[in-house]
Amino acid sequence: MPDSGVAVPPVPDRCAQWHSEYLWVEVEEAWMSKWIKTILTVLVVGFCLYYLFSRPEAAASAVKTFFGAFDSIGRFFVELSR
């Protein structure tokens, strides 16, 4: 460990043990959250592809509605600024 010029008190053994257990829990939680995010992403993309191929007209309508909301928000702020 490089010397930073700051005096660090020694860590008691029980604190070091707790700290290492806490770090293990953090690593395990990070791995689990990454795993869950990956699964949810795959499910969302899979649903979008299924919806696109099973009902293309409805999918096109949903996309138009989604982007139409941004157009409405833009018009709102333009009118608000006048």
C-alpha cells in the first residue's frame, strides 16, 4: 500500500472480518443486480420483437404514439415561451 502521509490506525481483527464479509455481500449483490438487469433487458427486447412481428400495425401505432408525446411536450413548451 503506498504511503499517503496520513496516519491510519490499525484495524482490529473483528472489524477486518466484518469488513470482508460486508464486501462479499456487496459483491454478491452487485452480481445479482447485474444478472437481474440482464434478464429484464432480454425479456423486454424479446417482448418488443414478438409484438413487432405478431402485430406490426399495432407496433407502428405504439411507436407513433410514443414519439407523438414528445411532439406534444415540445409544442407545450413553445407555447409556454410565447
